[in-house]
Amino acid sequence: RAIIVTVPTFLRDIITTLAEDRLPLNIVADLDRRVELAAALESLLPDLVVVGLRAGETDDVGRDILSRIPTARVIAISDGGRNAYVHEMCACRTVLLDVSAEALAAAIVAPLARI
């Protein structure tokens, strides 16, 4: 289940063609305005959101969408379609064998340093 939001027509055509020909992708909404996005996320619960970025806009919108629907994958495509940024929540596991106090402290602090 996918939602396409504010993606330029030429990119939308590419995504739609891929969905029809090669990908098991069901496009459930194609939105021209972001004001419609919040309601669509809530009612459709997509697995994928493809959002077109405006000129000069960062891909922070990907994080905003994930905060509303953390199970989805969000692909933010830059204005003009040159770059794409994939956002998704990822579970991570690190094994600390024979853990020392220092290693435990480093593990506690490590995620905070990445924010």
C-alpha cells in the first residue's frame, strides 16, 4: 500500500509504470497537496510514502511522516528527481559479550550521540 505525494508528473509516471510492470506495489492514493497527507496516513496506513520535495526543501519531511506512521518506509525525492532519501525505522541489535562497565556506558551514550 503506497501513497504518492507532490511528486512531479514525470516521476509519478515512472513510479506508476514500475508499480504496474515490476513491483508488487498497490498505489492507494496520489495526492497533489500535502494538506491531504495527514488524513491519508491515518485512514490508509500505507507501507510506503513517496513524497516530492519542493525546491530548497530538506528531506526532514521523511522524519515527520515516520513520526506519524513509524511502520512505513518514506522516500523523499528531491526537486527535479536527482536524489532520493529513504527513511525508515530500523530495529538494531548489538551484542556486548563479557560486557565491562566502560562498554556498557558507551552503549548507553552511543545512540544519544547520533541524534
